[in-house]
Amino acid sequence: MKILCVLYDDPKTGMPKSYALDKLPKIDKYPDGMTLPSPKGRDFNEGELLGCVSGELGLRKFLESNGHQLVVTSDKDGDGCRADKELVDSDIVISQPFFPYYLTREKMETAPNLKMAITAGIGSDHVDLQAAMDRKVDVVEVTYCNSRSVAEHIVMMIVSMVRDYHTQYAIVNNGGWDIADAVQRSYDVEGMHIGTVAAGRIGLDALRKMKPFDVHLHYFDRHRLPDTVEKELNLTFHESVESMVEVCDVVTINCPLHPETEHLFDEKMINKMKKGAYIVNTARGKICDKDAIAAALKSGQLSGYAGDVWFPQPAPNDHPWRTMPHHGMTPHTSGTSLSAQTRYADGVREILECFFDKKEIRNQYLIVQNGELAGMGAHSYSKGTATDGSEEAAKYKKK
Ligand code: NAD
């Protein structure tokens, strides 16, 4: 079989010769008892850079020794890109949300052999899920592999944004000691009302991680959490996003992108928020209207916006979030720490082993199977597509 793997570029200075840490901490299980990915073999050292082209997700030896062909490229956008050329006779496509290969209906139609799209990570909105259902292409992801990595990033972003860390860090780098300048937008998180849109693996972990800051916790989700969890964390459940955002100082967005959530945070929703609130969005850029966010930061309706997700990706050089005031944006990195890469590379291998051995892929990994939303897909997504406009990613020019 032919496997096409679309990965981000290697570091500008080449692959690392050594790493900051020799070993990763050992994690046996995820909090709900789910086991970590468990492939039969592994051809890389844990903690290595695997998500870039030379890292190959550690798959080449395994695939080639089993008679398969592996093509790895970062050339994924614009007419005539290598990924599109290789797609036409590929059986399986692997891509990471950090640098997504937008598998639109048009592209799928060029690939009659395509059987499966694997997301090396979590969040399969870069695949036209409706087209995958219509064409019986299965879609799978490595559920839980980086959910807790993202929750750590959320905590980092809430605290750094409310305390205005970025301004203070810049002052030091510029040789200054301008304390009044440094603190004029700096507050404590303690006592604030913090709410999450969705309390799945990431949202719930973010709530748990924020609890020790002595804040008031709120959530909205289409699935209500068990009573015991609500009591343990003293959570306020809201029947709608609107009811939650009216009372929160910080809103963190943790639902998948699908037709129900696309542009959920538009001008109307932002205007329902408490004046001066903050948003942390590490879910997907397109859940927010990019121009409405930039305008709200300028007007003061929002005090800050941070996250690592954009639309499309890479974000065009003139994307307003690169230059809007009071932002704490990073590139899409929260789920691709070296710790997370080991887990999702293992997960991709586990999925491939099951597929080649005709064994069932874990139900938790399924998004689309046999033409229907399945597993996590049925729990967390709705039918349709959210890939419209993804061709804009070709506008990005490397610096
Ligand atoms: P999950 O499936 O455990 O949780 C998703 C939750 O969203 C579920 O509880 C579901 O009920 C809820 N939900 C779905 N649609 C909703 C709606 N319309 N309104 C309210 N709630 C809704 O997944 P997770 O591991 O928590 O990941 C969530 C999302 O975060 C992913 O789909 C992905 O888009 C994003 N993510 C980002 C990164 C990153 O690197 N930034 C990494 C992993 C995941």
C-alpha cells in the first residue's frame, strides 16, 4: 500500500543532535483509565522530534519492511503541490492538525484508492468529514494523546495573559525596568470566573488544573458531566454558551470544529461576553470569527486573546491575529510537544498495525467508519464539513 504522510518542515538548523531531556516522565494511563497507545513495536527513541519531515513519525522502517511505500512531504498547499500529486494513488493519508493537509471533497475525488485518513493528533476537521462519509473513507485520530498537553498550554495562556507576562518579558529584553508600564494591565487570576466551552478530555483537564488557583469554574457542553465531578470541582453548568459567557472573566474554547461550532464566537457572541473578558482558544481557529476578535481587542470588549490555533494553517502572513493588540498567540504547538509526539507516533503505528492485520481499531480512535460518524466522531462531531476556505493556506510565505 502507499501511505502519504504530510508533516511540518524540519528545524531551520537541521534535526537536533541532542535533546534537552534524556528521558520522558513515565505515564501509565490517562485519567479515565484508558491505556496509552500500545503498538507492537517502536523504531524511535521517546522524546525525539518525530512530527517533521525527517522525523517521519518513526514509521519508515516498519512500513517498508512490511512491503509498503511511504512518501513524506511538507509541500501541501497550492496548485501542483507534491501532496496533491502523491495523493492520487495513495491508500492512506496521515496528517497532523498543526500543519494540516486539508483533505477536501475535491482532493478526495482525485484519490480512488483512499481508504483511511489518520490524524496524528486530535481534531479531524481538516478532513471533509461529509465527503469521507459519502466516499466510505474512514477517519481516525489518536484520542487523548495530547489532550493533557493542551490543557497545560491553556493554563499557561490564562495565567500569562491575565498577568500580562508578554509585556513584562518584552521590557526585560529591551533592557528596561519600567514597572508601571509592566503592570498597567496585570491582574491576579484568583477569584475570577473561568468557563470552558466543552468539558471533554481537554476542557475537563483544564478545569481541574485551574481549580487550585481558587477561581469559580463554569462549563457548557452538549454532554453533561457526572454529578460527582460537578461537585468535586464545584462547577456551574450552563444550558447555553451565551449564559456562560455573560458571567465569565475568562472563556476557554475546547470543542471540536464542526458545522455547529464554526464561527460560534462571532461579533454577536463576543458582545454578550462580560466587557474586558479574555478568550483562550486552543481548539480551532475557525470557531472564532477572526475579524470580530481583532475588532473586540481594539475596542476593549476583549482584554486579551490567546491560543495556538488559526485558520487556515499556516496562517497567511497578513492574518490579523499576528498583529492585533493584547494577543498571546503561538503557532499551533500545544499538542505537539516532544512528550505528545511520542504518544501520537505510537498511536499512528498502533492504528496502522490494526489496519494491516485486519483487527479492530480502538473505538475511541474512530471519527468516521463505514460511511457514518463513529466512536468519538459520533460523540463530539456533527455531520458536514468545516474545510471551506482552506485553500488560503497557500498564501503563507516562509520567512
Ligand atoms: P473530546 O472529544 O474529549 O471532547 C470534545 C468535547 O466537545 C465533548 O465533550 C463534546 O461533547 C463537546 N462538544 C462537541 N460539540 C459541542 C458543541 N457544539 N457545544 C458544546 N460542546 C460540544 O476531545 P478533546 O481531546 O477534549 O479535544 C477537543 C478539541 O480540541 C479537538 O477536537 C481539537 O479540535 C482540539 N485540540 C487541539 C489541540 C492543539 O494542539 N491545539 C490538540 C488536541 C485537540
